[in-house]
Amino acid sequence: MSGSSRVSRRGLLGGGLSVGAAAGVAGAFAAGRLSAPDTVKSGAPVASYPFHGARQSGIVTPAQDRLHFVALDVTTDDRDQLVALLKAWTDAAARMTTGRSAGPVGAVDGAGNAPPDDTGEALDLPPSRLTITFGFGPGLFTDADGNDRFGIAERRPDALERLPRFSGDVLEPARSDGDLCIQACADDPQVAVHAIRNLVRIGFGTTTVRWSQLGFGRTSTTSTSQSTPRNLFGFKDGTANVKAEEAAALDTHVWVGADDDPRAAWLAGGSYLVTRRINMTIEVWDRQSLEAQEQFVGRTKGTGAPLSGGEEFTDPDFAMAGSAGPIIPVDAHVRVVHPEVNEGVRILRRGYNFVDGSNDVGGLDAGLFFIAYLRDPRTHFIPLQRAMSSSDALMEYLRFTGQALFAVPPGTGEGEYVGQALFEA
Amino acid sequence: MSGSSRVSRRGLLGGGLSVGAAAGVAGAFAAGRLSAPDTVKSGAPVASYPFHGARQSGIVTPAQDRLHFVALDVTTDDRDQLVALLKAWTDAAARMTTGRSAGPVGAVDGAGNAPPDDTGEALDLPPSRLTITFGFGPGLFTDADGNDRFGIAERRPDALERLPRFSGDVLEPARSDGDLCIQACADDPQVAVHAIRNLVRIGFGTTTVRWSQLGFGRTSTTSTSQSTPRNLFGFKDGTANVKAEEAAALDTHVWVGADDDPRAAWLAGGSYLVTRRINMTIEVWDRQSLEAQEQFVGRTKGTGAPLSGGEEFTDPDFAMAGSAGPIIPVDAHVRVVHPEVNEGVRILRRGYNFVDGSNDVGGLDAGLFFIAYLRDPRTHFIPLQRAMSSSDALMEYLRFTGQALFAVPPGTGEGEYVGQALFEA
């Protein structure tokens, strides 16, 4: 969007040399979309991530700053039509992540009475490190009436069930669940919106939008090359996240193992995606003292160090005594969700801050759109959320207004379509 | 938000050397927030705009990429309390536009039981070219019951009346009007959100949020140093905008003249701000052929040139014949709103694209949040909107869901508060 930093998506046709090594990209292209035009002008590669690969991008990829997430319901019972959509989505995603239009004709080369095969609003924008990640919800396997409409019910992973309602949840059906999901992350929100909008357009007649969420500030760090951002409580968030560089931890906590679920071999190497729309009652939070806020979180607001001392990445000392009980209170967020008290469980968070207009009490409809990737929701999410719902001091300032669970297939090889192993194995 | 490009807002205390010449800034700092840390590291000035000046910033300032706009209602009848709020807002706005916290104590230096005077989520972010612009709605002068609660009713400008409903409008009261407005624009949405959130926080007990709108892609160009961005129809938008460099046109079309309204001398040098929330029925639009889309707009989708030929900035030739009638159709948008058929009227647009989740027909709740600054809504907006509502071919793809009008006072001098001349002249 910056005035002088444009490169035509049409001009990029076939020319987007992508950079695959995630950690390296994060360092070299920390400036994101703004660095890309410079490198284009000098003939060097564009900052983009390839769609094809062993894993889907957008999971351990260094978290981009902007999000557009959509959950869709499938409106057909025709398996061929669904597969055709997945193929079309794969083609379009592979194109758009390299900065090209959604289809080969583009936005301005239409002929005759056919609509353009791209909507055009990203025509002048660079790839902006766009990633597009697809997931399959429980409803894809068995619809609301229990029908196996696509002949894949027997391949539904055991863990892929609608999430339970947790204590204190005020979930809205219109912000929850979905048969399919698409996560688009980019450095430029217009690029993320363009991607989702064109995929939704391609799905017209096969899918409808169930809900959609924009996020403007990432609240997690997925690579050690990134520094930790802040959520709308004003605190650093995601300090203890599983990061791209921790291969063993990823295998233990994020990727579905080859033997995890015999009836869902297609999901091996993939992951599960949990979303929770977390409204923060920021007006009430803002009237708490700094000391109280830090007690709720268990970390200092300035540096993010645990209240037991040190720096941001120092391990918290839960045994250290304070003037009244432990210096990190027993209900502090950092303690309640810490692996030490949750059987060693860690997750990969990829959340975003959001503001969605105003609420009905004269404040902002704001909070955190929680996204986590994890190996199994039964071990890596449900117990953690139950612990949080029952004893986290932060709960007083949170309202959970939406949630969803999706199975995220592994990456898509060249010539394949996303989820192919589910439909054709 | 990018990992390696942070500079502490605490460290900037008093150190933010701002750059005032708008056009120069656009060129030098087109890279926005990402360039700022580099220049900080090398000791050069931070890219920021001063709050104080003869005009409010955020009008002819080169349009930043992200918006958070809020409309508020005043809940007190106490004039002193309102004036105290305007003073507190002025102080906080002057601080935040230079990258400092909203109050002198900051987010992490609180003492005792007082809440922090900044919410903290922008602690690590640069100024990001933040501008904060204040406006006064009709309800500030006379409330819904006709009361002159603040003793300023006789100074209400004649032109500051609730906008009429236009043909085809489906206005939602919860997205319309307001006693006060604040427009925050920045290169980083987290910085814009932080500004609005802290000003809303300061107003607690005096104001409530009536509505709030985020925008992610500017749809206008306010300086010749910027290139023209695209709206969600995929077309370049704002080509014919009044620009910062056109001093005479600004005086004619944007700034309120000294003699425009004898009872509102306080507004001389200010402007009027119109907002219209324009939902686009993008799913229907996307099924139109390229040719049809270009006929509706009257320009080509690729370059933005008028259908009568030339380049983006070539004047349209409305007389040129096509195979069936004029080559630019009589109901093409570019013709209906062109100064040539609207008594020479031009406006300064400063709109943003938005996506606010999903709508109730399985699509995206998306469109354009129209913002315009103009000298008098009676000559510069209402006739133009009537022309558009009655004969613009684009109307078929638009739904107007909110609108508001505000008087925007001129700039605030050092030691003054915003709107001071209204309350103390």
C-alpha cells in the first residue's frame, strides 16, 4: 500500500522466486512487504513462501503481522464437486502466495462475458509473505444430520470432534465451528483479504462463509528470530511458545505422528488447529493497578520477565516465596498454563489481536483471536483450557465468544491438491 | 511488530523529532514504521507528525495505510467535565503522535494502586506516522431532547445538521451519527488502535463509544507523492482527489473560510468530515464481466484510465462516442460524481477498505468506509450523494449502512486544547 513500493502482480507471472527456509527468511526479510519491492527492483528474489511442501505453510512460518481467517460450510453433498473445489483452491493458493492473481486470466485480461478470475484489489501489491493454510472440520466428515455425505466418515480422526463448551464460555454459534477453514497471514492485510475473498469466490455454489475474523497484530512468536509482541492487555504474549527451530518439540507437541491414529493416516505430518475468539473486557482491565495486572499475568508488564525475577525468557520459579504466599500467585496465568503443571504439554500459538467495532456497553469489541496448532486436542488443548477456565485469574477479564477445531492436513506436493490423501488414499 | 525493528516508546520520551512537511515525509518515509527504527538507530529523526499546528493533521497528511475511527456520545451535561476531557485528549494525542505513552507515568511505571496511564500494547512500537483528528457532531451542540447542555448551541454551524437519508440507504443507527469523533490513522494498526483505545479510556465517565470502524487499506491518495490504491471492487480509487499540494483547491473545497458562517467563527480554517459506511455486494460484483465492471466505473480496471483513453490522470472525455451512446456511459460512476456535472465541486476523500466478518447471506461483510473532508456539506456532499443515489450504475452493488457528519475544528496551538475557540472565544 505504500506509495512508492509497488510491484505489479501481473508483472510477477512466473517470476516469483520463493524462499523456503523459514528461519532464514525471517531474518532476511523481517521488513516484510516493504523489503520486497526493493529486491524486485534490483532483480533479487521476492519475499514469499511457497504453497507446496511437506508441511503447510502458515504454521511454523514466522508469524506475519496480519490475519484473515474464514470458516466455511459446505453446501453440496457431491464429493466430486468438493474435490474439484480443493483442486481449484490449491491452484489459486499456489498462485497467490507468489504474488500472482488467483487465476491465469487475472483481473484485467478477461475476455467476452466471463467475469475476471481475480478480483483485482491486490494487483499492485507484492506477495507480502502471504501464507494460506487449509483445515477440515468435523462437519466435513459427518454433517449435522449424521450423514457421511462425502464417503470419508470412516477416516475422521478420533480427536476431531466438536470442542466441548468450557466453564464460563459464552460461545456464539455464528462465530463457532465450520466444515472447512482457511487461514491467510500476510504482512499486508489487503493481501490477506484478497486471498480469502478470492478463495471464497471460487467456492461460490459449493461453500458459504460461516464466520470470518480479521486480526491486526500477531500475539505470538513462531521463530526465535522474532521478538515477542504484545496483546491488548499490554503484556508480551507467547514467550513460551513452541518455535520453528525446536524440531523435537514440534514432533512431540505440534505434528501428528505417523501412528497417532490408524484410521486417519492421511493426517500424519499434519496438525490440529484450535481457534478461540477471546473478548477482553479491556475497560475493566484498564482500571486495575499495574501491580494487580502483573499478579494476574505472573509477569512484569515492561520486560515480560516472570515475577520471580530475571528476564523475559528466564524460567519462572513457582516456589519462590513472596510477602503473602508464592511471589507468582497460584492463580497467575503463567502458572496455570505452564507445562510444569500440565504434564509437560506445550502448544504452538499463532494468535492475533482484534477490534471488531463497538460492544453494547459503550466500549470496544476487542480481544485476542487465539489460534493454536497442536498434536492432539484431547491431550494438548482441552485439559489446558479446563485448567484455565477453572482457576486462571485472567478469566475475570475474558469472554470466550467463539471456538472451532480443524484437522490440518500435511503439506501438498507439486501436482497434488490439498487433502488429496484423505480423498484418494 | 516485525521482530527486529522495535524501538521503545519509553525510550522516545522527549526524543521524537517530528517532521512537519507532509509531502516530504511521504517521500522520505514511504516505508513507514519499518524505516523508523533504522533511523532511530542511526540517530536520525523518527517519522512522526506533530499534533499541534494551524490545521489538524490527518486531513491533508499523506494517507496512512490503517485506520481506527470512533464515534462517541457524551454522557455528561457538565461543560467543565467536557472541557477537561478535551484538554486531557489534547495532551494524550500530542504525546502519542510522537510515539510516547498516553500519559506521563506510562504503562509500566505505575505506583501504588493507580492504574497505569497507558494501556501498554504499543510500548515497543514506533510512532508509525500516527495522526489523531477530532470532530464535533450536531449532538454536541443540541442533544436529542433539544437541550443546549454545554451552552454552545448558538455557535452551532448552520451546516452541521444530521445528514438526510439518501435514496437506497439502509442506515443502522448503531453505525451512524455521534456527538464526537476521533480518527486515528497510522502505518501500524496496533498503533492506531492503541491511540483510540487510550482516548476512549480517558473519556470513561464522560463519553461512551457509539460506533467504531477499522480500515485496513486506504482507498485514496491525499498527496501527489502517493500512488493510487485500489478499493474492493479491484479498481483504483481516488484518482481525482483534492491533494495536499493543491493549495487553492483546498481553500475552495476543503477548508472552511473565515466568512463562511458568522456564528461559527471558531470553525474557520477547519473542515467538515462526512463518513459513509458503504457495504459492497462483492459476491455479485465478482460475477460481472470485466467489460461490465469497467462500464459501471467508467475507467479501465488495469491502469485506471478513463474509458475515453489515455492514462490514469487523463481527463475523461464524456462526449466521445462509443458503439452505443457515449464511450463513458451516462451512468458511469466517474461521470456521475465528476466536478464537470456537479458545479465544479471537489472533495478530499480519505477512505479505507474494510472487512467486518461475515454477513447473513454467506459472504463477507466488506466494503469501503468513506471519509471525506469538505468545506460545506450542503454544497459539497449532499448534492453529490443525491446524484449518486439517483443515477450511479454502481449503486446496484452498494449498501449504505452508516453515516455521520462532524465539524472539524482547525489545528490546536501549543498550550491550547482542541476546540478551545468553540468554548472560550
